[in-house]
Amino acid sequence: MQILQVVRVLILATISFLTALALTPFLLKLVSRFKFHKQIRSEKQAPVFYKLHKHKENTPTMGGIIIWATVLIVAVATLILGRFFDGFWNSLSFIDRAETYLPLAAMFIAAIFGLFDDLMGVLHIGPNGGGLRVSQKLMLYTFVAILGGIWFYFRLNWDILYIPFWGYISIGWWYIPIFIFVIVASAFSANETDGLDGLAGGTLLFAFGALTVVAFILGKYNLAAFGGTLLGALLAFLWFNIYPAKFFMGDTGSMSLGITMGVVAMLTNTAIFLPFFAFILVFESLTVIIQLTSKKLFKRKVFISTPIHHHFEAKGWPETEVTMRFWIISAVFSALGLVFFFLSRFLN
């Protein structure tokens, strides 16, 4: 049974990868035709960032559409083909009320919000013509998180949190604010990490890889299939996003993937493991918070520029070197997170 489920996940990942590869040229032509290009912050707003990235100003954005659109296309296509032909195609379908309705819905809603923000940026709408402010994005993240938290607590009757090496504890209504924190933190971290070619895509690949393994071990096979489909789409996206990037992920990608990551972590009750699975993403957002706090309280910078990947760039590290080293760190910590997950299950 489990071997068949492994094969199922691999088949869906392959289908997703090939579908995303086929869709990408069309998306590239579309965004290039309508000049949906990345708007770089001005030299006055961010002098260090501008110096490092001014050459990327005309790079197309909204490449994240490839990821979430591919997942939705594969999900709907396998469902429809399964209804008509049953057998093989029906076995591939992973749309399931208990396991994948929520991550699919969260991904789509967040993707639309992110797409709206990207369009504001390319059309020079919003503060300084750069789309939504960080505070406005946080409000959107919180809105989606509140809806999810209420759904989990009142509709699904979830109020259990898993503490590694301890067990499951009932936290009552505290589940809602914890859910909100996890989702908002995940979305914010993914958004902050999306700053170098291939950086967000690679680190999210390791995070979702770990979460897919967790879902499989927990017997949530439809959720694991969803994860495999997402991994296939992410790999195809990285094919074009590694240095020099053909396009950027954009908020439609980082927002949808960040929120989806948080939802999957809550569905598998592995929120406590998320700082391992998504170590670089957490590290990136922490450096931003530290920098802002230091500037506000002490009127001085801790880092040359944040998120931290820009600090290393300013120190003279080539962009590809920063990305590859962060990928390695992500792989190590994702593996450590899985080790702790397996040890915790074994010892409990």
C-alpha cells in the first residue's frame, strides 16, 4: 500500500513538473508582452539594495503563477479524468475534503491577493508606486489566517497542539491565535526570502519536501500527493528562476506558498518543527525584525542591509554563492527537523 502511495506521489510530481515546464514559455511571453516587470526600490529608498539589484529592473515578475496554477490544473484535471475514466486517473486524484481542501483554498486565495499586489507594483500604484506596504500585506496575511483559524477551531474542532517529545495537549481557544501566528509568520518569512534568484524557490522546496514526508508518514496520503504536486511545480519554476532568473516569483508566489506552508504545518500538527523545515525563511524574517527594532530604538543598523541575504551580498558574496549556501543550510536543517520528528514519534 505504502509503495503504491510513493509511486503515486512521484507520478504526480512528474506530471506537475512537465506541466509547469510546458506552461512557462507562455507565461514568459505574456508577462513580457504586457511589460509586467519588477520595480526596483529607488536609490533614495534603499541605496544598498539599489546598487546591488538595479540591473534586474526589467526582469519579468509574477512567475509564481506557474507554481500555484500548475497545482490547481493538475488537481482539477486528475479529478475530472478520474470521474470519466476511473482506474488510474482516479487513483491520482488528491482533492479531499479532510486533507487538501484547506491548503488548496488557502493557496488560491493568497495567490489572488499576491497577484493583486504584483499588479499594483508593475502599474506603479500604491505607496511610492511599489504596491502594498508591509503593514498592508500583514493585514492580508492576518485576514486569511483568521479565516483559517476559525475554520480549524469551530468547523473541524481542532484545539490540539503537538509538542515534540511530550505529546498532544489541548489548548482550547488558544489554538486560534497560535494558528494566526504560524500563518502570518510563514507568509511574511516567504515574502522576505524572495530576494535573490532561486533563493525562495530552493528553500521552500526543502521545506515542502520535509512536510510532504511528514504527511506521508502520518498516513495523510492525499496531502502527501498535494505536496508532491507542489514540489514538481517548484522544481520547474526553479529551472527558470536560478541565476540569471528569467522571471521572479513575485508576491503571487511567495504569499501563496508561505501561507500554504503554514496551513500544511497545522494540518500535520508540526508547527513546532517548522523553524527547522523552514530555517532560512525564519532566519531571514528575524533579521528584518532585528534591523527595524534596532533602527527604531537605537537609531543604528545591525546589518548592512536586510533581509540577511542582502547583507552578505553587500559584504562581497556573489549572489549565486549566497543562494547555494542558504540551500545547503536549508537542506541540513530540514533533515534535522525530520530526524527530530522521527525520534519524537519513536520515543512517544
